[in-house]
Amino acid sequence: AKTGNKALRNFNISVLIMPDFWEHLKNDNPYPLINPRNGQIVDHISPKLLWERIIYQAWESAEPGVIFYDTVNKYNPFLKHLGPIVTTNPCGEVLLYPNEPCNLGSINVYAFIKENENGELYFDWDELKETTLACTKFLDNVIDVNKFPLKAIEDMSLATRKVGLGVMGVGDLLFELGLPYNTEEGREFMERLMEFITYWSKVESVELAKERGIMPYLSKSFYPEGRLPFAGFDDKASWHLDWDKLVNEIKKHGIRNGYTTIIAPTGSISMIAGVSSGMEPVFSSVFQKNVAVGSFYYVDPAFERVMKRAGLHDEKLLEDVANASGSIQKIEYVPKEIKRVLTVAYDITPEDHVRALAAFQRWTDSSISKTTNFPADATVEHMKKVYELAYNLGCKGVTVFRDTSIKSQVLVTGTGKEKAKQEEVEAKIQMNAPSAAAVSVGEKCPECSTKMVLSEGCATCPSCGYSYCAVA
């Protein structure tokens, strides 16, 4: 339906991968297609062909995303009594039962970079703790003041009381701390950060249970059994905080919120805050904005501070970085150590994008909205391996975007060589795309000509704020 970005451009599509699919794929046994309404098998399909179709469409049109049923429901607190979760919100991070809403909020973690009397930078964990406690209470309040359009939505919202506290500014934070996004040390910090936020959000939820009462569906969850909805809890060697104490508090007093942490894309609110979005790396260090009276540069704030401390921040640097698509990796006069730290989205391999996703997922209740960026010349086979890596690392879902893939005319206006290659791939996986009128989807902002940033169904101009988003 989305071949060539010709149809259904205003809908996000995700495919739910069932646990038995992997065994069928491994053995290439025909996979049953089951009507979810009556449980009857209506047909069979080659799992290899189906998997190749999914990957090819993601390569060609940046969709569908993939949700992993078994990982999602392994950490679903209500599985035993409410059954499996099979749906998400449009961006894929909020795992929902029918009629459940998503009440989300995000902490700007970049704001907790402080400077001591000696001019040394440090991360203020104490202030982050207080902010996490306050934000959790705020989101719990949101549930009670909401005006629900349907009684069924109100009932489910009050029964499970799920809230989703997440983050933004992670890319900028790592810039300032000198931690490369695509390294083990960077991922260790990401894990510690999300463990910290999830821990203190749970502590506050227990306190709210004491003050205001437990969630009505507590007895229908696995919390009284001493379980928590994320993989990090099962790996005691990785703990930095006293999770045993927290679990005992939950057993004694209950908990008020079915989920407390979810990581949203924050494409719009991060622009208001002036920081990188969600858990993403910085997309581009410098953008050039063209207006009627001339042009000027939009500079990532953390990049600017790092370069000023290094004595490299000047007009030439900004021009060179803007001309290099926001990356410093090919600018000869920038020191290697700075290049190692200041990596932007397309400097990072798809594998390292997924490893970062997995690091945050280990300590997140629900799921995460993140884009795994691929270069324009990435192959379908490469993308397939990255999807499988995401599953093997414990991600609950994965979304990809190959640079330049959102173009309406890929199949009809490319060079003869490009068209032949495209047709060869299509023939190999036996695809028959539906006919539709072509709709132009530009790479540049129609208002200011800055390159648009695509994240989870929304294309946003980082310069002027123009955007269009998918609706599901």
C-alpha cells in the first residue's frame, strides 16, 4: 500500500511479529494467516517471502515498523488476566489494550548538566531525582483531570492508570559529557540514566498509592508477585539501585500506575526546548536557514558549547559543517577526539542505533519511539540483519529510515540503472504494488529549504518548525 509513498501516506503501519513466526522462518515452513476475529486459518504464505516483503517495504518507503509480540507480552503486567497486548499508538512506543489512552511527558535531561566552581561539568542526579518524582505525580494528576471522549476510555484509564515518563535531550547530554553515542561507555550511561528515572518514578508511584490509593487493576497485574515490566530487573548484576527494597514496598503498599516510563519521539516539544529529540542522537550539528534578508545558521547548543571550549567555533566551522550535512567527521581540522564524541545520526551505524535502543529498552516499562537511520546506499539484506539484531537484543519494536527513501518518484524517475535495480528487487520478492497517483514528498522544507528530519511518522524542519505527521 505504501510502495513509492504513493498511497496511505497519512497512516503509520506496524506489523506485529508473532513468536512462532521465527521458527517457521528458520525452517521455511508455510506460515498460517489467521483471521483474528474467529481464529480460523484463511491461507498460508512463505515466511521467507513475507519477511522479505516487510523488509523491502521498510527499505523502500520507511514502513512498516515491526513490533515483537513475545517481547512485548513477556513484560506485560496484565497478561495473565487481560490477555496479550496487540496494539500500539501511531509512533509505536505506547503498548495499549483497547480503549487505553497514552498520557506522556518527557524530561529534558540536558538541563541537568551543571558546572562547579572549577568550571568542570557534572550531571546533577539529585535534581533529576526530584524532577522525576514531580513529573510522575503530575502525570498521575493528568489521568484524573482528563476529559475523556468515551466512558470506555475513562474506565480503562482509571483501571490501569498507565503514564509514560520519558526523556529528550539525550544526544546533547552525551555531547556535553564527552560520551560517544555509539560506544559501550555511551550505552552504559544510557542504561544508568533510564534505570534511575524508572526507579524513582516507581518510588513515587508507591508513595501515591499510599496517599491516593492503588490502581484498581493491581490484583490483575504481576506486581504483587514481585515482578517489574522491564528486562533490566531480571539482571541483578546490572543494578545500580536497590530494586529489592522497591519490590518489597510494592508488595506491602501496592503501586498506583501500571506503567510509569515510556519514551516518546518528542519531535515537536524538543524543538521548543531547543534540544535533541527523545533518546535520539543529535540529527545534525548545524543547519543553514535561508530567509528573505539572507541566511544564518542554526547550531545545536551542545555542539556550540563543546566547540567554543575547544576554540574552534567560528563562521568557517559553521559553514563547513552545514555543507557536510551537519557532520564534522570529514572536516580535517577538527581533532579526532572531538570527532569521536560528536557523532550525528548518519555517522552512527544502524547496528549502534539499535544497541542504543536496546540499552534504553532494558529499563523502560512500555516501548520506545526511535528511528534507526540507514544511509541511502544501504541494502535490503543489511536492513534485514538489523531487524533481527533488534529482536535478539530484546527490543520491543524497531522502526527504520533509509536516507532519501521517502520519495514518490523512485520507481519512475530514477536513472535507468536505478530503475532496473529497483525492478530486480521487486521481482525477486514477487511484489505487486497497487496503482496510485503519485504524491510528491520533498526532502527539503517548503518554507525555508532546510532538510527535513523524519522521526516516527513525522517530518519536521529543525530550522523553522514546519512539519507534517502521520495519523493512524
